[in-house]
Amino acid sequence: MTPAQAAREAARMMGSQSDLAKSLGVSAPTVSQWCSGDRPIPPPRALQIESLTKGEIKREDLCPSFPWADMVA
């Protein structure tokens, strides 16, 4: 799954891109750019989306370039 696909699936799960944006406290155009692949998803937002989707959308799918394995729990 690409980051854009993961973002689109998260938006679908939340109801819409606008609903996801509201839940994250970001603008709808920002989420639209994530969903189109025009803008990368920042690691802190990937964590928020993973939490909002109760782990169904993984941070690694949203932001694969971040060294998640190096994070200390």
C-alpha cells in the first residue's frame, strides 16, 4: 500500500477527507494532497492517523521513509 492509498483508506474510514482533516486539526487541502501523493505525510500525523483508525492503517504505510523501528516505546 502506498502512502496515498493508506491516506485515502483512512479518509474513507473516517467518513471523508474533510472528516479526517477535522479529526487531525489540519486543512482539507492538506489531506487531499496526502491522498493524491502530492505531499508526504509527516510522522506525527502518521501516528495520529494510526490511532484514529485503531491501528487498521499503519504508520509504516503512511510514512514509510521514517525509521519507525528505531523509535523507543
